Amino acid sequence: MEVEVPYGETFLKFTVDRGNVKGVLTPKDTVKDVKVKELVKKALNNPVGKNSLFSQNLKGKDVAIAVTDSTRPTPNKEILSVLLKELHGRGVKYENLKVIIATGLHRPDSMELIKRNVGEEVIGKVKVFNHDPDSETNVYLGVTANLTPLKVNKDFAEAEIKIITGNITPCMLAGYSGGAKTVLPGVSSRETIEKNHSLFTKVLAKIKRSSLFGVLKGNLVREDIEEAGSKTNVDMVVNTVLNHKKKIVEVVSGDIVKAHREGVKKLDEFARIKSPGKADIVVCSSGFKEHDVSFLQGGTRALASVEPIIKDNGSLIYVSPCYEGVSEHIIKHEKEIFSLKPEDILNLVEEGRLSSVLGCMVYELSFLREKVNVSVVSGNLSNEDLSVFGFKREDTVEEALNKAFQLQGRDAEVLVVPYGSITIPTL
């Protein structure tokens, strides 16, 4: 049986005996012919959970729009094209509009990436710039119930009207992306982000999972994020829901929590896939090229999705180009932490001796190393890169499968998850 999985902008094909294939878990096909800008306009004028921003007199108002950066598949160009026209048509001058690239702790986007993200039309009309999490001008807005000190981008915090964009997909920390995540971590300070992300330790220790992928109930990270959005007084969120073919299926706007949950419901309709049980071998890829940036950023997301459907001591094969290698920001002296046990990592994060941003990814990889055998098929990672995690590199999916069958036996059952970053397998 021939199977293919996404690999950056292309696909890798491989063959598995049909008798070994337990299933191929692909999101339900929701492709429909939609006019994106019409969908955006409809959502803007029919907000969920609050009155329309456009029913107000906006003349002379100062507006800040925080948008996701280039590592996210949010169709910001289309959203902003409609949003700016709607705002301008209701009295907002272009010189009073700012678009902030919500980088969080990611590296700043280059001008070329910004152009692709928001469009040259937007750059020609309004001021567009990257958020700086280390800026001394970030504004302190108090402390959340979880004791996170909230510091936010000054231009965003002080704007009279605040709007955020985002795309809703499963997320290993917040359960799902979108909603107030464009505030925290998007336009928050390093200190704020670190404290927020550290909340994962309390939840994961309790539920015994490698991540919070697709988990909202009891998720302290998500609760903290939404309190940050509330304290920042966000006027409107605009979120898209994309299917696995990166086609827009839904646009929601309005309240940062209520609109987000409507989007999550829509995503779950096609992204939550019933698995026919656990498998001895799982092959997965991220599915979106934006999630193939690096092993730590994209790999942890895809591996988190399949962790619940692989048997203990099974074989997990991740397929990705990992364009920037292991990570864009990993420091060499930090590599020793990757050999630690999961519980040791949780302790280090709670004690403040390990960055929570790095710690959540390291925890997941350590958790998986204790549970399964992991190999990676990638043209941009070496054996040395992966040996740090206790994982192995293979040149092809076929080679990885052959070694997995040697470990698991020729009758081993195989599950394939081609779009791991947007699939939530359930048992």
C-alpha cells in the first residue's frame, strides 16, 4: 500500500504492506468554495459574544492590530485587507493605525517575511513593526490570578482600540492556538511568557501526558492567557479555522473567549479523529510547512498529537525537513538537559532553573524517550543533532520503517498521521 505524508512544500511517498496498516488518520475533508474576504467581512459584522466594533463611532480613534508572525498559517493578508477598509470606512485614519507582528519569543520577522504575511498593500498604508519581548517600554498591567506579571507591548497596551488576529489549531501548551494567544505570548514580555508557560508543570504532572495538545479543561496556561487578554482590554479577536489543505473553513470574531470557543468547535468537527486503537508503529508529519521550521518548534507539535495512540515501547517516526535544524535559538550548553528524566525537568522549571519555553519542549521529548523509540527522517538534521535527545535519524521513511519492524515484529500494526499539527487522534 502506497502512503504519502507532507514534507515541507512537497510529499514523501512510501510503501507499507496493507495487512500492517491499522489506519491513516487524516482530518475530514471540509473543502468548500468560499470567498475569503466575504467570510471575513461577515464575521467582523457578526461578532460572537459582544456588540460589533463597527457599530461604534471610530472617528479619530487610535487602533493597534496585533497579528501572528510568519511561523503561523494565519491568512493575515486577507484579514487585514478587509479589516483596514472597514476601520477606515468608519473614520479611522491610516496614520492612526498600527500593525504589530506578535513574535512572542520568536526571532523578529524580516521585511520580506512581513510583506508575505500582511501584504505590501498594508505596508504602504500603515506602520508595521515587530514586537520586542525585551523592550524596556513594555507596559506593566498587573498580576494574573496565577501570579503571572503582565507586561505588554506599549503601542498595543495604550491604543484606544485593540484587535488581534490568529488561526486556531491544536497547541501543545494552550490546548489550541488562537484567541488571546496573540496577546500572551504574542505581544508580551519575556518575563510574562516564561511565567505563563511554566504553568504547564502543574497540569502535566497531574494528567500524565507529554503535552496539553487539544486540552482545554483544567488548562492553567490557557486560563492565564485569557486573563491576560481580558486585562489588556482587547476589543476584538479575528480568528480563522483552516483545514489540513490550508483552506479557510470558518472565520470568527468578537469576544476573545466566546469567539475562540466557536472556532474550536468548528475545528474539532474535522480535526478530532477516532483512532482504531493504539499502534506498534506511528508515522507522522507536521502537515504545514510553517510548522516545519525546526525540530523543537514543529516536531514537538506533531509528536504531541500522536503520543496518545502509540503503544508503550512502540516506534514513532517523524518526517519533516526541519528547515532550521534543531532550533533557531538553542544554546549549546543547554544540551545536557535533554538527557534528564521528565520529572527532573518539571522540577527545574518550577524552581526557575530552566526556561519554561524550552522546558515544555524538553519535557515532551524526555517523556517520549521514556515511552517509545523515536526516529526522524529529515534532510536538515544529523545523527549528532538527534543523539542529544536519544533519537535516531534515518535517510528515508522506508529505512525507518524497516528498523521499526525489526523492533516491533513483522506483524506490527502501523498508524499514519500525515497532518499531525492539525489532527487530534482520540481513542
